[in-house]
Amino acid sequence: MNTPPDGLPVYRVLTGPDDATFCRRVSEAIALGYELHEGPAVTFNGERVIVAQALIWPTRP
């Protein structure tokens, strides 16, 4: 497949609290065919850890 399914963009950034729900969202994107783009960005908002993970759709000839 040359393009992501369901009209999803080629580049995505998922963000959220560092919890099981966030990990499932990233895992679901990987299962669709996305690849991680570098490592995650992590910050602390004063209450909890917030994570951002960029994902890209692989371009293969």
C-alpha cells in the first residue's frame, strides 16, 4: 500500500499522557504500517509525563 488507509496523513504526531492508552495508540499506528520517526519527546506538565511520538508512512519504490 502506497498511502495510509482511511485517508490518514503520511505524517502523524500522537501526543498524550504516558500511559497504556497512549502506548496502544502508537501500537495501533504501527500495526497499520506506520513507522516510528526518531524517538519520542517527553515533558512534565506539573502533574504527569506527556509524550509525543512522530510516525511516518514508509515510502517504498
